[in-house]
Amino acid sequence: MNAIPSLPTARVPLGRSNLSVSPVCLGTMTFGEQVGQDEAHAILDLALAAGVNFIDTAEMYAVPARAETCGATESIVGEWFARRPGARQQVVLATKVAGPSRNMAWIRGGARDLKPEHIVAACEASLKRLQTDVIDLYQIHWPNRNAPAFGALYFDPAKETENSPIEAQLRAMETLVRDGKVRHVGLSNETPWGVMAFLREAERHGLPRVETVQNPYALTSRAVDNGLDEVLWREQVSLLAYSPLAFGALTGKYDGPGLDADQPELGRLARFESMRLQRWARGEAVAVAAKYNALAREHGLTPTQLALAFCYRSWRVASTIIGVTSVAQLDDCLAAWPVTLSAELNQAIDALRWQHRDPAQ
């Protein structure tokens, strides 16, 4: 295999914080399920050598979520820190506290409310697994309220529930920041209303300000463009784009065989039934992904290059989170960094979007 390509040395600021990160972030949710510890450590080693100084994980990982692997990803990352003296000081470390239960009874007993004490306890448990004293960016994984997320299209008032308010969540974060356990805070899978509400409560009460929002952003998932982008730009909050390859659908590997469960080696959408029931595996989402993949080839690019360059070159995106299961996949993702898209190709991308309107939302 060729040497891992290097990223530019320039760093991207996150929000108004003092955190500066590489424009590519290594996502780790495959560690502990599809990727064993040794391979995960090799991926981490090579990412760091290539200039990636930003690592994202979560208390509920590995994915697909199971009781047996909950926390496994953080433990693998923590063991890497323990075995690589000095590595922790070279990276910006982000992790997430899970929101109210999504049928995961093993997280806080399946609690339907993320209470302040849950946030503090979850952070302390993450610190132990990660074998570190501080988390640079601590994020709420999904809203602690009724809100559309993970592919849901609409807000439904009929689903309203009683949940700890945003101020209470921020006060828990304030405790963690004050105690030196967290440096900065962020959100994930949030809506424009949610981001503005967190910013309003932080300003009103002098609480930690949200610096980042980690949301899906890909050729087949562009809800960010419909209002959230304006919020983030005007409020100086940074977008961390996850699933830029739509769980592999935008790599082209499913174009021929489809999501064939008899070929689990293809990737997670083929390997895991639970993932074939989610947004990235919707029939229309896979079909439209194949059209983007064909468009890439027509312009002399690989599907991976097109999908990642779309995120890498977007003014909306501070850092793009890539998830890999091998060093070879990491190589492909980083090799896409220099790719630029012509005006003609960007017009063709938008034409496809208007025809199909983001089927993976």
C-alpha cells in the first residue's frame, strides 16, 4: 500500500473556542464491532501521522449499538492513549453523552430523560474508559426532547414528553467545565431551533456556549442547507459533518450487488440487518446514491472522491468525520482531500438533488 497522504498543516477553529482541528476528523464508531483493537490502533496511528488531530467517539459506541459493545469504542481509544505516550496531547478529543433512550435499555436503564446528573456521570465514565483527565469537546448525542432526528422528516407535537430543560443540561455542562473535566461543549443531530435555544440559554445564564453541531451531511442528506447553515454561520457555530459517504452507499460498493445480506464483506449495510432498516438503506436513498456514483465516474472521479470532496470543499463544514474499517479505507478517504469539483460538476450535483430531494433524510 502507498504511504498515507498528508493533510495540510492548517487548522480549523471550532466555533469561538480555542480548539483548532484538522479539516478531517477520524470517527471511531466501528471500533469494537467491525474493527478489533489492533486494527483500530493501526488506523489511529496512521491518521495521526497523516495530520489528523481530531478524534470523535461516543459513550454508546460501537455501532450497531449492543449492550455487549457499549463503551467498547472509548475503551479502545483509551488503550491507544495508554500505549502511545504523548498521543493524547496531540489530538482534540470529542465524545458524546447519549440522549434519551432509543430502545437501549443498557444505557441508564433505558431512561427517557437525560437528567443533569446523568450527563455528569456519563462524562466521568467516559473519562475512565478514555484514560484521560479531560474531554476537549463534549457533545449531547441527540436532543433531550421531542425533535426529528436520525432520518425523521417531520416534527410531531403529539409526541411531546416531559424532559429536563436546556438550561438544566447546560448547568450540568457548566459543572464539568468548572471541574476541568470538559473544555468545550457541542450538540449532535440538532435542529435550527435547538441550536438557537441552547445559545439563548447560555447567553441568558452565563453558561457554556455551544461551539459545534455534529449532523449528517452528504450528497444524499442535505437538511443542513435548509436553514441550519444560516444559523451556524451567523452564530459562529461549527458544523461537524458525519456520514459523508452515507454508510458506504456513496462509495459505489453497493451499486452492483445491492445490500446483499449474503455478502456481509461488502460493508455494514449488507452485514447488519438493523442498519438495513435505517435511513441510509432506504430503497430510494441507495438508488439516488448510485446516480451520484455514476456522475462521479462520468467526471473521472471515484464515487468516494466525489462524495468526500463535496464535504471537504463546502463552506458549511468545519471538519468532515470519516469512518473506516481498515487502513486501506483511511488511505482512500485522505487521498480524496486534494480533489476539487468543477462548476459544471457542482451544477450537476444540485440538479440531482432537486430531482430527488435528499432521500436519506
